[in-house]
Amino acid sequence: QVQLVESGGGLVQPGGSLRLSCAASGSIFGLSAMDWYRQALGKERELVARLTRVGATSYTDSVKGRFTISRDYEKNTVYLQMRSLKPDDTAVYYCAFHTATSPAPYWGQGTQVTVSS
């Protein structure tokens, strides 16, 4: 059974940085992409960043140039480095793994990021 565990969230002042981690355990076959999503209070969940198995990355416009998604293959962990954080970045952040063997992505439990002075 695949499990994803996020960590690294917290309270940070505007302009600050955080690095989120998503550690995967279990047998993962046919991994095709790893995503970071976020959901702010009262809003729909949105895709923030994606890293494909071949290393291609993509970002939603509001975080381009500020967030970086990366992966540690040995640790089976995906990261989201967040810089120049803004209050609008406040949300619960989730990681998701897409595989060819599962019709639905695997999700983590989420980690809260709050950007406030």
C-alpha cells in the first residue's frame, strides 16, 4: 500500500521561505508524475507544481519563479521549495503521485502553510 506523508509546513512571514517534503512508502509502480496541490479556505484545490517521471516541471502562473519542485530518487521524496512567500500562498498543501497502475492518484494528508506577519 502506497502512503504519502507531507511535512515542512508552518507559519512564515511574507517574503520568507519554506520547503515542503512528501515522503512515499510502499510499492510504487509505473510512476508518471508527482504533483503539489493546495487548497485555501473556501477555495477549490488547485495544482501548484508538477514533476513528471522524465523530469519535466510545470507551475501555476502565480508561483512561477518562486516555487521549485524537485525529487530525491534515493529517498523516494518529492520537495516543494517555496520562496518569497505571500499571504495568498496560505493554504493546505497536498502531494499526489500518479501511477499507471492506479486509476486515481495517491494523496498525502496535507500540511498547513500560513503566510502572515
